[in-house]
Amino acid sequence: MREGETSLREYEAGVAAAKIELAGFGAMWFGGPHQALQGELAKIKAGNDGVIALAAKHPQMLPIATVHPYDGQAALDELARVAAGGVKVLKIHPHTQKFDAADPRVLALVKQAGSLGMVVLMDNANILPGDSERLFNLAVQAPKTKFIFAHIGGLNFRFWNILALARTADDFFMDNIYFDISGTVILAADAPIEEEFVWTLRNVGIDHVLLGSDYPQITLGKTVDAFERLDLTAEEKTKIRSGNARKLFGR
């Protein structure tokens, strides 16, 4: 949300115009293409506080906080603070925040998030080389933390079919990984890659697929329109629209 309450009203107006019945939504503060950078502790705290306050006024809203992994103990302290304030989701973005997902400070942060009962949301549009591979290894090293990888790898979504093989290994369940399909679903619907995209969703597990919008870059209406055109069963669509998210977040 760029401007708090004003942005929220604009979002809700767009949802109403698209005639979408909203089960709930997650939101965080938006500070431009390179937000929540290393060392911006006061700005990050203020942004997180704004989201928490907004969610308190709007029960449908799931507040999403952020920190920078390279801020070390300060990041861990802020994580504990927002968790105590009721935040259940941590969003970090390797590209816009300029960090390496393979850095040990990232692992320490996501493990702490898991211990606090928080879900970690990370961008996975495959903007950076080795994006999906790094996230796979991060999830392996933090099995007690639940992750949502946004955009399911972009046009590199095929990589995630490896989960179907990985899960055949003894005691290697990889059930801590979830995927949001916003953005990528718009490219896949009615496209030559649609059949393979749907096959991938089933390989990673329909119960682990979620539908966001990537607002304000993309409207929920545009995302839902593309999603409804996918060749999925009614039961699968019901789970992805809101059923899986309700189970994950307990709402």
C-alpha cells in the first residue's frame, strides 16, 4: 500500500468494480522499487507500524511486515516486535532489497521467522540468476519455516516440478513450500504454455497454491480473469482462490 488508507480504498474499489467477493487479502507498505534497504531501520519500523495499524481497522486485511536480512540482530529484534503485534507474514525481496538469498543472514532470519510462527513470503519472479535454486535450498535448510514463493518462478516455473521428484526421497517432504501464481498466471492463461503451467501446479501440489494479485502493479480483477481461464477443476479453483490461504493463515 503506497498511501495507507487511501491505497486501501482504491484497492477495494477495484475489487468491487471487478465484482469479486473478497475472502481476505494480505498487504504491506510500499516504498518504491528499492524499499526497506539495509540500514533503513527507522523507515522500516514506521512502515511496519503503519501496516499493523491499518489491519487493526480492517479485519479482512492480513498485515505483512518486512525487514532487511543484512541488518542482523536489529532485523531479528524488529521481527520479534512485529510478531508480538500480531503479524503472521514476513515479506523479503532479494531483488528490490538487494540481498543474496544464499547469504547465511537470510537463513538466520527465516529460521527465526519460523520459530515465531510467521510465514515467509519471497519474490520468485526469476529476475535474478539462480533465483529458484536459491529459494529451494533455503527452504531445505529451514524445514520448520513455511515459505510462499511469489509468482512461482515466473517463466522459470518449470523448475519447481523438481518437487515431485524431491519428495520421493526418504524423509524429504518439502511440505513447507507454497506458491503464489500472480503475474505468471496472466502470461500462462490461453497461451501455449498453459497446459504445462497447470501440470506444474498439480506437480507442486494444488493444496500449496495461492492466488494473489501483485497489486498495485497488477489488479486483482486482471489476475482473477486469467485464473478463471485456466483448465483447472472447480475443486482445484476453490482451493487456490481462498481455501488454501485460509488453512495456511488460520483465517
